[in-house]
Amino acid sequence: QVQLQESGPGLVKPSETLSLTCSVSGGSVSSGDYYWSWIRQPPGKGLEWIGYIYYSGSANYNPSLKSRVTISVDTSKNQFSLKLSSVIAADTAVYYCASLRGSYWYFDFWGRGTLVTVSS
Amino acid sequence: DIVMTQSPLSLPVTPGEPASISCRSSQSLLHSIGYNYLHWYLQKPGQSPQLLIYLVSNRASGVPDRFSGSGSGTDFTLKISTVEAEDVGIYYCMQTLQTPYTFGQGTKLEIK
């Protein structure tokens, strides 16, 4: 089964860019069956979908974050990445990567998540 | 955006008793091809969410048959026939009919 692992800095300064990578194993980001997604969860709060990308590079973002978000895919490394610019304290959250099964549109596999704190 | 509303938000349950969680959407989740794009997730303490039920009523691989889902349109229900200690956590419904995908606020199930 697909396994996902997030990696990246746990601390980012306000106004800087948050960058995370999700490494995929047990499956291929080039699979046409999946879309690759990011979801976040502020401490003690609920879940917010950030966006997804297809292996072709086609992406779809949450309008609430669209102006600051870029999701990209690297098929050679079997990874996909998240960049969130101009971060503020409210962007502090656990960031999850997840696989979105196309056609049925559910997230079937999730990474363990990584806490990113925005603080000076 | 489609707003997902769950109730109750807190659910204390005695082991062996049944439990039920309601999820309502601000618009119908029924697609023209016949699927309701409504799914349920469980986030156990300290873990990432895990898929329980997809497309209203289909149990994910490895999910015990004490979990069941039902509903259509805007009203959906997750039922646990007999709650076990390992079922504690926060249950979320989620819609993927349209972006942005949205989650309910979560229902925290705890053991009495």
C-alpha cells in the first residue's frame, strides 16, 4: 500500500515561505489513479484542505490560500511539494500529505504529519 | 463553499453500546453519476486521520463491520453498532463533490 512521509523545517519565520516535501513509497506519483494532496490542521482544531496536484502538473488550490500556495510534483524523485508564501502565525499547523483516489475522490492514505510553527 | 455540520460535537459512550454521528451538508452531495461524495475519517489520539467509510457506505479496507454509513443528498449518518475502547478519537465527515473540499468540525467520541 502507499506510504507517505512529510519532511521540511519545523520552524518558519513570519513573512517567509514554508516548504514541505512528501515522499511517496509503495506507489508512484505518476499513477493516473491518484491526485496528491496537502491538508493542514492547526493545533487543537479541524482539518483544512490546501490543494492537490496530478502527475501532469495540473493543480487545484483552496481559494482561501490560492494566492500563496504552490504545489508541485517531481516524478523522478517520486515526491510532491508544498510552498506557502508570506506565512503568518495562523499558518502554524500540522501539515499532512495524502493520496486522493481519483474517480471516487477520497483520501485513502495519509502521512503522519509534520508540525510547522510560524514564529520569529 | 459547502459547509459540513456534524452533531453531536461530543459523544460519551459506554463500551458495548451503539453510537451515531450526524453530518449535514449545506448543499446536496449527490453527483449526476449517482455517487454521494461523502466520506468519514477517524483521527485517533496522536495520529493522522484514517479513512473509515467512502462514498457514504463503503467500509475501507480493514475497517470492522460494526461501522456503517448511510444517507443521501444532504443528510448522512455514521453508526457504530457496539462501541469498543479502540474507537475513541475524533470523527470527521468530508465532502469531495466540489473544491474546496471541506470537513465537518469533528465529533469527539470518548468512553464513559
